[in-house]
Amino acid sequence: MMLSSRQKLLLFSNNPPDEITFDIIVANGVEPAAIRAAKLPLSMLKEMGMEHVMLSRQLGFDAMDLADGPFAADALAAFGRDAVVDAFLGEAGDAVCLAGSAAATILKISVEELLQRCVAAPEEAAAVLQQQIPRALALTGVGALTLLDTGLRATALIRLGIDRVIVEKLTGASGTRLELLGF
Amino acid sequence: MLTLSESQLRSAVEQVAGGEAAADDSGSLVCLLCLEPSTTPAETTLEGALNCLIEACQPSPVVMHVELAIVGGDGKISHFATYLAQRAEFREEQADSKSFYTRQTAGRWRAIPIARSRLASMVQKESTKEVGAPYSLARYITSVPPFRALAAALPSRPGSAGHCATIAARILKRAFPGLLTNSSGWYSPSTLAIELNQLLPRTHHFLSETRSMKATGEEEEANEALQALLIGNDADVVRANPVAKRQSIENLAMRACDPDADEVGLAVAQRQLANSLLRASFT
């Protein structure tokens, strides 16, 4: 992989090596910000020896990076959707970062998948729903059990503009589950 | 009075049937690719100012740019577009197209399917006539309400100046007379997208009527191609059979014009259709 002098200097401010591989980047603790400034997408890191997308997490890339459309599209092209989602969508904070982003479209990440990462995290779950447009249809495809598991309850849902009728229609929640949700 | 013998009648019917089969082979699907506004700041002040102007002068939902994706019967997809400061051209041969469509603007496209008999070949033919048409920012004026009355007075010959929506509308009007109600100069990217979205039920009807029963193996191959286009990596996309890719795009087009789908379902399907078209073309 041939890098320009500018790219090399952005990665290694002093004495950049002649040949740069993924292992050299890891060994030198190069920051993700420097890698992105050098315009090295994940597909190029793959060509340089990064065998799995999970290794990019070890470098310090996170869901905030993935929320960027071009970054997500490149990751999909290099590794496929499932590997990228497994690597970057781990916890509730990741779900908040990715909700409503270009990455959610590119990687086909559903609201159900995002809410599954928000177990017992009602504030994060609310933030995920808040970023869906239109809000009234945010729960399309979401299971009643997933919604219950997030800890979100009627008061917070109503504050988001999602009432009992919407919850019942979109999640198929039964009377008992609606009661558990506080409706 | 004209009379036909039985053999002449049969021959005429066979010719028509043969003609329709050939029409199906030439492709009937064209998509209007719509680029939604970027959420990141523009790179230059001029670009930022232009974007603000385009957003301010158009009805919601705002579309920044439109172009045509022509799905040929052989699975080849042609992209015809007119960009600021460039001439109208087919985009698949441009060196920077892959980076532009599948990286820089990824996730911001929606595809509105339009399907009519022989539409793809007609649009391809009309697009060829428009190659080299100069871009005109000034033509946006006639797409804004007080000046729309002047739109019909503007030249609409093939090759005359226009912006992305003017030229796309001109091609569609000539390829399928009666498809659009206004003169080509009347349209902005948003109004063209809005009008074509209103025609989705007709497209759905056409696709349902002309969809042939496929063998189980073919359907499986189309599903595999669809998975590759939507969630696979580039190697999966390249490996997929071109005919199966075309079939999977037609299946997605059916979902992208489903009259029973709600607003979210339609938006998701149209985004997936755009992603698939662009990956199929530029991977």
C-alpha cells in the first residue's frame, strides 16, 4: 500500500517508516483522528492487513466514526453489514450515536436493533426514538418486549409524542404489556 | 372494409406478442435518484450559499439533485445526470463516480421507481440526445412559483441548457408523453420527485401486471443478490449474477412503490433501492 508523504506525516509525525502496515499502525498507537485526517478508510486499513473490522475498535474507532455516511459505506463495502454492526453497535451509547444517522440507512440498522442495545437504559432509548422521523412511526417493527426491556414507560413515551394507541398499533402490545408500560 | 384471414390474424398476434416480449427484454424500469440535503457543512462558501438557495426555494421534502438510473434488460444500469458547472452526461464512465456515489454521498439517496412498457430503452435513447447539454443555474427561476408561468416559453429542445431536474423531466416527457403534467422548465428537483411519487400506484400496477413467475432457483438467486446488494461486502456484490441483481432491483422497486406501505416503509424501501442501484452500478 503506497501512502503519500502527507499521509505518512499525518500518521507518524516523526520519522515515518518506509512501508506502513496495519501492525505498524497498531504498534505505534496511531490515533483514529490521525488515521481519518490521513484519509485512510477502513477498506484501506484492510488492504494494509487489518483482517477483521473488530480490530478497528481496538485502534479506537467507535460508533461516532461509523455515524458518518462515507465511513459507514466504506466499512460495508470492505467487511459487509453483519461484521460492521457486530463491531460497532455494542451498547446503548452506540445506539444513540447511530440512531437517525446515515449509517443506520446504509447498514440497514432497524430501530428494534437499536433498542435491543438499550436494555434498562430508558434515557438512551428515548434518545434513539427522538431521532426517528416521523416520530409517530418510530416504533414500526419494534416488539413490545423490546420496548419494555428498555425501561421506557408511558410518561416518557407520551413526552415523545407516542401514545397508547400508537404503541398498541405498532408494537402489537397486549393489554397486560400496555399496563406494564404504564398505559 | 379490411378483412384478415385466420393465418394473417395469428401472425399479427404473434408479432405483437413477440414485440412485447422484446420490450420486456429491453427493460421497463427507470428510477429517479434523489439526493437529500447533507447534514454536514458545505466545503466552500459558494456551495453553502447555493445549497441554502436551493433549500429555501423548494417545497418539502427538499431534494438537492435528481438524476436518472436506467435499468437495462441485460442488468446494465446507466446513470444520466447534469451537475453544476458540468455538461449532461452518462456517469458510469466517469473516474470519480464510484467514490462520489458509494462513499461521499452514501446514505443520502432515494430512488423513485417509474415502470412503463419499453421505458428503459426510450429513456436511454432520449438521454443520449441530451449528452453535452449545458448546466444552467438560471433555469431554477422558472421552477419557483411566481415565474413558473414562464416555464413553457423556455426552449425544451434536446441539448438545450437546464439544471438537473429540467433535463431529467425533458427526457421523461419525451420518452413517455403524458407522464408529467408540466413543461420541463417548471420542475425543481423537489417538485419532480413529488410528482413522480404521486405516480407510484401506477408503477406498482404495471410491475404487478408484468411480473412473470420465476422458477424457485431464480428467486433464490435474486434473494441472494439482494442480500449482497443490501448488506454484503463489495466482493459479494461483484460475485452476484447480473441478471439476479436486476431481478432483485425489480423486487425492491415493487416495495418502493407499494401503495399499502406507510410513509416510513416507503422511505426505507426507496433508500434501499437507491443503495442497491448505486452498489450494483459502481462496485
